[in-house]
Amino acid sequence: MPRQARILLANMPHRIVQRAHNQKPVFLVDEDYQYCRDKLYIELNPVRAGMVRRPRSYKWPSYRA
């Protein structure tokens, strides 16, 4: 059976398939996507406010976490 085409979005998790027993696909629930969107929003706030040019340049970043 051919593989499904993958659509990868920047900064968003993608479909993961377990390659062991039962081979059930693992999907993230809506709360996980909301968490990713919220984290990205928080990280980009200093950039949008013009305080820094990049998220990693902010004085108190969680960017590297």
C-alpha cells in the first residue's frame, strides 16, 4: 500500500505512526494544537511589539525550552 502524502506546516506537529506492534497512528488532539498556537503567540509578542528582531534575542525567552 502506498504511503499517504504528508502536509507539514511550519511550527505545527504532524502525524506520527508507531512502527511497532499494532501500528496505530497517533494524532494530537485540539488542545495540543491550541497549546502550540498559544506558545507561538507568546514567543512572537516581543517581535511584534518591535522590542527585538528575533524571539531568541528577548531577554527572558522560553524560546529555547
